[in-house]
Amino acid sequence: ILRLFSAPVRTEGTLIGRIVVLRDVTAETEADRLKSEFASTVSHELRTPLTAIHGNVALLLSERPGKLTDDQREFLTLTQGSVQRLTELITEILDLSKLESSGLHLERTSVDCGPLAQLVVKTMEEQARTRGIELSLSLPEKLPTVLGDAARISQVLMNLVSNALKYTHTGGKVIVRLSASESQLTVRVADTGIGIAPEDRGRLFAKFFRADNSTTRSVGGTGLGLAISKAIVEGLGGTIWVESTPGIGSTFSFTLPLESLAAPDEARIAPHP
Ligand code: ADP
């Protein structure tokens, strides 16, 4: 199997040529396929009994009051929470494994990130209200479109906003800001939360990494959200990073290349005349 990589070469914005590289990826493709197949089989096998446990516990919890003692009800509720966390973990591991083995197809369509951010903020508003945090969105009047995968960009944004809410105390603020330069769109999620220690910053985007502090210990999480976000953003040709001051807050940012800069054949990997 040969894979063709092609990138435009520009001088001051004018297309002057194109670099084309052909690589034999037969062995890599087969290894990726096996890895992806293994992850989806394992995840399916794990999910089936979990669905059964979830259903049975829900059935017991729906019993009329008095039939279960308070202790029994409490243990069942704890079990239900664990089942839910395990289900989330399996979904995230499968997601990451697909992304890493390029088994997850990322769309390359024209995406208007303004309405997408509005929807994410609206979806998270209730959670922000419950936690007593002010969530706001700052959008310029006009934003250029990017070439990407709307569902996956939403997933990244949702993940960053959800983290910002999780790691910010009541009374804090979370602001989502979108802006664009000539070449890229930048999305920033700033919070006035607990911040991140300098020694943790380098490991934040690694799989399963969770900072060791009391807030992290008390809020649920898998340590996979940022690793998934990084894989998605980089898969779409962007970058993701964090700036943070402990005790003051954090700003997570990611960029995405503008649609107007993509060559017409860039997404389709077709031979160039
Ligand atoms: P999770 O939130 O499920 O633990 P993530 O991969 O999303 O996993 O985040 C990894 C770790 O990075 C978190 O456990 C937390 O320690 C830290 N973190 C992420 N976002 C923030 C934030 N906005 N403020 C402070 N710490 C954060």
C-alpha cells in the first residue's frame, strides 16, 4: 500500500509548487488494522456485560420505597456510578485507540466554528449554573470557516469547557473566545480555576495523566480527555497547548487551519497536475 503525502509550497501567499512524498505503508497499515480490531472487539466484549449490570441495577433501584433498605439503595447507587465510569472509560480508550491507529476517520468539510461554539456553551450552561460558575462566549462578528470535522471539533471544545468547569471553584469564571488570523482559527478556553503546577504541564496531554491534587482526586475523570483532544486537533492539522498559573487559572488553546488556505486537492490526496 502506497500513501501519498502532498503539501503546497507558497511564497508570500502565492502557490509556487507542491511537495509530494510516496511512502510504502503496508506493514504499518496492517498493524494499525489489527490494533483497531482488537480494541473494538475488547470494548464490545466489555460493554455487553456492563449493559446487563446497568440494566439490572436500574431495575432494583426502581423498586418501590420500603422494599430496599437505605443501605442497599446506597450500595446500588454506588455500583451504578462505577458502571457508568467504566463505560465512559471504555468509550474513551476505544476512541483514542482508533485515533492513534488512524482508524478514526476525520471529516474534512467546511466548518463554521461560531455556531458550533454557541451550541457547546449552551449545552454546558446548566452544568455551569449548578456549579455556580459564570460561563461566557466571545465571538467576533465574522469568522472564517475551517476545514475539519464538526463533531470532533465540538468534542474537543466540550472537553475543554467541561475540564474548565471541573477544575474551577464556585464563583469562578470560564470564558470561551474564538478569533482568527490570516492562516488559522484560534479557540481559547480560559478559567479562573485551580491552575496547573509547572512540573505537570508537560505531561498534561499524555494518556491517563491526572495531576495529583485534592480537586482532581475529588472530581471524576479518566485522564484521557486531553490525550483525545490532542489527537483530534493534530489530526486536523492544528496545535493545542496550555498556559497556566497555579491558583489563578488556566487557558487551553487550539488552532485549526483555515479552509481558504487549503489547496483544492489537499483533502482528497489526489495526484496534482
Ligand atoms: P480528566 O479530566 O478526565 O482527569 P483530562 O485528560 O481531561 O482528564 O485532564 C488531565 C488532567 O489535567 C486532569 O486530571 C487535571 O489534573 C488537569 N486539568 C485539565 N484541565 C484543567 C483545568 N482547566 N484546570 C486545572 N487542571 C486541569
